[in-house]
Amino acid sequence: MPYFDFKLNSVFVKNNRDINKAELQLFSFISTSDSLLNGGVFSNFLSANEKDKKDILRAATSELISTKQLLPLENIPDNFRMNFGINGMSLYRSHTVPEFLDWNFAIFESDEDIRQFGSKLDKLVDHASYNGFVDNLLLVIGATATPQIYAAAKLTQFITKVIAGELMLNKDDQVCVYCESFNKYENYPNLNLKGVDIDDLTQNCKISYSIFGAE
């Protein structure tokens, strides 16, 4: 049986953004077209009218956002490496191998802002650009060979773009911000990939992750 596992192995934090040990919040969001297509949310998409297509896209958006992970981290000092067990912490696990995987990752100093951030993501369908995105998607989707796959891919790209933008807004609370897109053919053709001490976008953290699987 095929198997795929994406893991966070460790994060090294240089500055915890606090004068003492900090309480931090880890955020991770992974999107793949497989997670929607295999779940069946697009099963009736082709036969649906325009209104129902919009409802399906809204449901798909909520389903994707619900997979986000928020994890509290307590008493974190400066220059500290967080190791997530011998085998790492699984962030995405599947019995299919995704052709692409988009990862948004961040660590914030824990306060009301991060809780507001999580709530904002839950209501992403109310984002100012969402309705325009859906309208444009429905205009072009009929000309594609595989509308369900195209819709799923574009939806994950939209969510990733919005999340990446939101992550960069409040720089005072940022401890770590990292965004990366992987694809099977370039990054994990043999289902074995390791990233070790990769600098994040703030240059304040070093991230180690791994991909392992079988087909």
C-alpha cells in the first residue's frame, strides 16, 4: 500500500522575542490537491450549477483550513533547539503520494494575536479577495480538461497565498516564518527527502524536516 509522511524534526530558535523564557505558538498548514480529491468534496462538481459550485468551493475551503495545526510551546529560551522526538512530528500523513505539497509554517510569541489569526483563517471564505477568486475560477474552469483537479489546485494555491500574506503582517510577534512548495518529481521522486537546519524567512530559526514514503 502506498504511504507518505511529512515530518517536522526540529526547530532551532535564536531569539524567542521575549526578555525571559517565552510561551510560543507553532502554526502549520499543509495543502495538497489530493487531500480534497480523495475526500470526495468535488464528487458532484461537474454536474452542479454555478451556485452549487460556489457552495462546493466554500466547503472545500473550510475543509482544507480545518487541517491546520496550532501547538503551544512553553518555557522556550533563546538559542534553543526543539526536537520533536526520535522520529519527528508528523504534519501530513497519507496513503497516497501527493504530486505537490505546499507548506506554511510559523512560530509566534503566544498572545491574543495568534488566537485571532487562527480565527481569521477559519473564516477565510469571508476574506476580501475570496469572492473575486471564486468568480474568476468559475469563468475559466470549464475550459480545463480536469475541472476538479484544476479547482483543487487553484484553491490550495489561493489559501497558501492568503496564509503567507497573513503570516508576514505582525512582524513584532514573529519568531519563525517559513513557506515552501514541494513536488514529487523534483523534490521526492524516491520518497526520501531531508531538509536540515534550513533558514526561515526571518533568519531567526533553523528548520529540519523530512519526507518518507513508499509506492
